[in-house]
Amino acid sequence: MKVIRGIIAGLLLIAPVVLMATPDSVSVRSVPELKVELIPDTIMIGDRFVLRLTVSKDATQRVAFPDGKLTPNDTLECLSVSPTYLVERNGRDMVLGRDYTMMCFASGKFDMGRFSVLYGDKNILDTIYSDAGRAVLVVNGFDIDTAKMTIADISPVRQTPFNFDEFLYYLTSAPVLLSLFGVAVIVAAAVLLRRWWRKRKPADEEKDNEPAHSRAIRELEVLAQDKLWQNGHIKEYYTRLSDVVRSYIARRYGFAALEMTTPEVLDGLRECSVGERECKRVDELLGLSDLVKFAKYVPEIERHNEAYNEAYIFVEETKEQQMSDEQKTTI
């Protein structure tokens, strides 16, 4: 008896400690609860409504709502799905929700059925379901009295009389005035552009009719005034110098010197009976320009002026001789 009384007394001493430790040390979480709500649950045909899924769960539990658009039956159409949002929270307890915006195009009473949500809790992965028969949608149609309803044909086009005040009102409205102003600006710009082109065209024709040697000498003088090599622009200087010579050869002898290599240009000059001395001068000038442009060769300072003089002399020695008025009269 003494032993039994001792055991009972020990249990009575340990019981309060166990009861106090149970809530903190042993936490038993309930399974999340899924609810379905229709907002509103009664609509007309073609109206929109929201099917809202809410899950009450513990903060440590994870849930996954149905992805994509729900299609409970063929008469319903899901238009959009909202992100998951927090409805409310109280300590560790929280409620998450997701809205599905839907439409219905048939009248009647529709049971939305059961919905499911996945949830995970530590090593547990399971599915929870909503209660069946809790989400019922009522869709009302339009009352049509077929006995009184008559089908009418399309009304013909009505001819309204012309109203000058109404026409003036539309004419003076802001969009019309802006459109007219825009048209006026475009017409004025076109007229000015045409006048400018007419004034410019004779000058271009006159420049095109300019003798090849006159144009080449003028371009050489412009090149000298720009002082490119004096400012360190060696490559640009020889590029323009060779372009002037090639352009002169193309206009003077009638072949595409600008698109040819240096040996091809020399062959073209020899076919046009140009002297060997002039061909040699062109060969040295274009060859030096090619070295500067493509091989990054930098000639001596004295060679810059020599190349310019060679180009000038070549143009002067090969220019086309023009007859004087006395010679034309004699002929």
C-alpha cells in the first residue's frame, strides 16, 4: 500500500509539468480548410461573377491553388485569374484567397461541384476538397413574350435636309481647323521646295557641264585650303587627293576609275593613248595613296606637297584643249 501511495503521489507531482509543456512542445496542426464562395450567386445571362477560393491554414503550411482558368462545366467561361492574396491573419492562423472571374451564357441552376487545393506540411503532401453542393450558381434569362413580339425589318436610310448652320459648326470645329491648317502647311512647303529645286537645278546642270580639268583644279584648291595633313589628318588628305584624280580621269576619259584598282586605272589610261610619263605619275600618286589608306604608311612631310603637285601637273598636262573663237570661225 505504501508503494502504491508513493507512485500516485509522484504522478500527481509530474502531471502539472506535463500539462504545461504539452502546448509548446507538441503542436498538433489541423488540416487546412477550403471554402468556395460565389460573388454574386445569382446573375443574368452574360453577366460576370467571381468564384472565390479561400484556404484557412497554419503559417507553416503551404498551399497551391489551381493554376490556369477553371472550367467547372461547358456553360461557364473563365475570363481571368487573380494572384493569391492574404484575406486575414491572426497570429499563426491565416486565410489565403484567389479569385476567378467567370461568365455564363445559359440560364438555369448550376452546381459548381467540388474544388481541390494541394497543401504541404513538413513531409506531408495531400489534397483538400471543398464541400459538395455549397456553391450553386443561379442564372436568370430574359422573359420574352413570343406572342406579342414582332420581327421588324431594317429601317431604310433617311434623307435629312442640308443644314448650313450644322455644316458651319463642323467646319469650325477644332479637328477640322487643325486638318485644314496641316494641309495648308504641307502645300506651302511643297511650293517652296519646288521653287528652291528650280533655282538649284540650273546650278547643278552648270556644274555638271563644267570641264573635267576645271572641276579637278577647283577641288584641288579646296583640298589645299583645308590643310588636312598640316593638322595630322594624313589618311583623309591622301584619300581626297586620290579621289580627285580618279574622278578627273573618269570624267576626262570616260571609264569608271573610281571603282577600279590602281593597275586597272593605268591600263585604262594606256588604252586611251595617255603618255607613259603621265601614267607613271598617276602610278606613283595612286600607289602612295593606297599605302597610306590601307597599309597605314606615313610619308615624309615633303612628300605631301610633292603628291599634290603631281596631281596638279597631271591634270594640266592631260586636260582637254578647247578651241578659241577664232579657230571655231576658221573651221
